[in-house]
Amino acid sequence: MAVIDSLEHLRAVIGEPKAQTRYKLHRRLNAQAAAFVARSPMFLLASVDANGQPTVSPKGDGPGFVRVEDANTLLIPERKGNKLVFSLQNILRNPRVGLIFLVPGTDETLRIGGEATLSDDPELCASLTQRDQPALLVMRVRVTEAYFHCAKAFLRSKLWRPESWPETMRVSFGEEIAEEGGLQGADIETFDAGVKQRYVTDL
């Protein structure tokens, strides 16, 4: 197996970008980027832990749940979750984050890089209330890079085309926990029923 271990080798395989490509990279949110965030109900958040291990977490709510404070700043509410806080504790150690915003039916995505801080200011959290619940905390991202990613990955995967979707897969958290010894097999069904109920009552 040939291992690519140099930029020269990588470029020999992939090639060079077109001359115009670098001009799509911006250091702030332009009008098109801000409009995309306002329409987006979901983004993916990348962060890095103390050992250099990256992790990616999905974040979602109603379209526009992420607020564009200005061309250099995003405000992101934190909602109820599993309380493992992997991404949040990563930010405390290393504020550098990457985000990919999605808009259903749109094959292009918006990629943003920046530095994040966390705030539990009561007024700020209250300003990002949803379903009568203020944000638990707010992540403020100072944007250092923003650009649109082309549609090829979404066109190849046909992600937004229902006729191409595989059969829905059932995920059992009870089975996942039992496999590691945290749950008895007889309790899996009850645990999964509790998860399903919380999807309805605890958003």
C-alpha cells in the first residue's frame, strides 16, 4: 500500500485548486453566509480534546436557532442533552472550533472556523429561549474563516432525495449500554422506551 506522507505527493494525486477558489474564503460572515445561518436548523460542531483527539457533535433546533450577532460573531444556545459535555469541555481547553451548517434541500454547506467562549449570562440565555426554556448556556464563536463548500458530496450521496434513502435503522441505546456492562439485558426494552419518551417530553 502506498502511503501519502508529503504535500507534494498529495498534490500529485489531487491536483491544485483553481485560481479563483481561494477567493471564496472569507474572514467574516458576508450577507449570503448570514442568510444561510438564518435558514439552518442544524450544524456540526468540531472540537479537539486535551489529547488532540477531534470530536464532532450535531447541534439542532428551529431554523435560525444560531444567532448572527454581527459579521464576526455567532451566538449558539446549548439545550438539554446527555450531559457528557465533550465539546464544551474541549472548548474550555482549546477554543478553536469548526462548524458546518446545513439547510435541508440545499446541497451546498457553509463551513466556519473560529474561537469559542462559553457564557451563562442570564439575560443572554433568556434571549435565546425556545419552547419556554432559556438556553442552558451560550457559546459565542468569533469567526475567523467562513466559506461555502460545493455541492458534490451531497449530489453524490443524494442525501436530500427521499427515493434514495435506505430503510430506517433502529438504534438501541439500551443495547449499547448493556454491551459495556451498564445495563442488564432484561432492562434494555424499558430503557429504550424511556429514551423514546424523552424524545417527546424533554427537548
